Amino acid sequence: MERSPGSTLETGIEREIVDLYEREAGGLLRYARALAANPEMAHDALQEAFFRFFLCRSAGQQIRSPKGWLFRVTRNYILDQKKAGSRNEVGMESLRNVAGPAEPTETGGRASELLQGLRQIGLSPREMECVRLRMEDLRYEEIAGVLGLSAGTVGALLARAHGKIRKAVGGRKGRDLAPAAAGEERYAS
């Protein structure tokens, strides 16, 4: 397919998607692998999320929080695929048995170890999913958008998870458990 010389819309959208992919694909794939029944489903979800993003942007839609939007599309795609495959409603309980990323990296391996420890602490499925998304550096508003909750509910779930974590590790602060983004505590708003 040849492009006309004045096709800056496509070029701009393509650049936007490439930049977004380079920034977010790693975390999105880790999240998809944690939710998906198999690695192929995770890769399909990643591809579908970016394809849908491309379609929306090509149609002129503005997306306020691309990162949160991609996580929500990925989550919904995987849940829909699981539901279609098993004919049963898939709840967040499946997160309890999730192993971390299939290809550990320096940060991915650390995150996988941390998530394994969190499962043993007894976080609820919702708390676990909030923590998992927060570990991917989503803001409260983005997590709320992904899970269909209010930002206040996300804050309450993360605060409760933080309390359970502190209690389990003998009062150490949650930020001792995982590196936070620059200038920000991992579980605080």
C-alpha cells in the first residue's frame, strides 16, 4: 500500500503508536501473561490492544490515558477469550495461581518474586490486581479505568494491601519490598 506524500496523519499516528509500544509493551505483556491462560493468548491480547488503539486513533478519537486504555483493552480481551473458551464466567480469582513473567528480566524477575510473596500474604483478588497494575506504574485513575472502579476504591484497596504487607513483613514499610518510581512511594497516592 503506497502512501501519498501528504499523508501526515498516518505518519503521526504510526509514530505515536511506535513510541507508545516502545514505552508500554513490556509491562503490558507482563500483565497479559499474568492473566492469560497461555503465552499465545497474552501475545494476542497485546497485538489486539495496539490494533484497537490504532483503529481508534485513525478514526480521530482522542484517548486521554493511552497506557490505562491499553491495559483495560488487554484485560477485557483476555477475560473475553477465557469466557468464550470455557463458557464460564472468569473472575479475578484466577490471579491467585498466576506465575510471573515467562521470561524474567532484572525487574521482571524481581516483580515475579514479589508477586509470589504477595499471594502468600493473602491479598484478595482485587487487591492483588490493583498491586499488579500499580507495579506497572499505572496511576490510581488508570487502575480505576482498567478495573471499572473509582480511584477512591483503588486507593482503599491499595491501602488495605499495604497494611497486610506491612503486617506480614513485621512492620517494614511497603516501599522496602519493591523499588518505587522516582520520587513516589509504591503504594501511596
